[in-house]
Amino acid sequence: MGMDVYGKNPTSDEGGYFRNNVWWWRPLADYLLQTYPDLTGECTYWHTNDGDGLSAESATALADALQRDLDNGNVAAYAAAYEDRIAALPLIECTLCAGTGLRTDAIGRQYGYDVPHDPITGRGGCNGCQGDGKVQSWEAHYPFSVENVVEFAAFARASGGFEIH
Ligand SMILES: [Zn+2]
């Protein structure tokens, strides 16, 4: 599952197609919407596969803004702050073992996860949390990177407008 973004009138191979899986697309789209509301507003449905998108003029304006903020370090600063926020997220209770570190449901019993984790054999303990009882929150699975913005900016610049599917 992911977002396939197609250039409407590409001027190069780079402008023909851009893809992020759902984990990568959401933070990228959120960044674009929050940072450039005036440039992204023409497209209503950034988070669904409706084929909404931007005109050639708007895609070029967005590419210009992205290049400016890549050059002046604004994107890098956003990425660093984003990573800090993810790193600071508290761990949450593992749902497979209800935070106990021992998975005692039918599957857990069947596969031997219902006994304490043995660090030497690697056996036992919950398979969701390796016996810790805690896991990363779901937000930690949504990455954001400068490189991804660089790729999207290059796509937008050469896309001739685009549609999100
Ligand atoms: Zn667990």
C-alpha cells in the first residue's frame, strides 16, 4: 500500500513517477501541507488515492519553495526536529502480552512465548516486544528525511503537474 504520484506532462524521467509507501508518504504530505499551505491548497486530497493533485504552475512553485528550503537548511532543521520528537515519544504497552512480556493467548502458548525470554537461546517471551512489555508507539513508524524531500522536489519540478493515486 502506498501513494503513486504521476506527472501529468513530464519533461524528464524524474517527472514521470514518484512513489512513497504509506509510512513515508504521510509525513512528507504533512510537511508540505503545514509548510506551504498556499502552494498546496489547490489539491484537497493529499492523503487518499483520489487522483487529486497540482497543476503544472503550482507544482513548479512548490518545487521552487522546496529547493529554497533545502538550500537554506529549513528542511534539514525540520527533519532534525522531527527525529527528536520521534525519539522522545514514550514507549507504549505491548498489546500482544498486555505489557507483561509473556504472551499467554492461544498463539503465544502454541509457540512457547508464554515463558520468560531466555537471552541465551533467544526463546520465550512475547514475540511483539521480545519480553520487554513495551513497544514503540505507532507514530515512530512514520519516517521523514531530507533525501525524500529532494526526490519529491525533483519529481515536482519535472512533472508538469501531478496526480496522487
Ligand atoms: Zn509483548
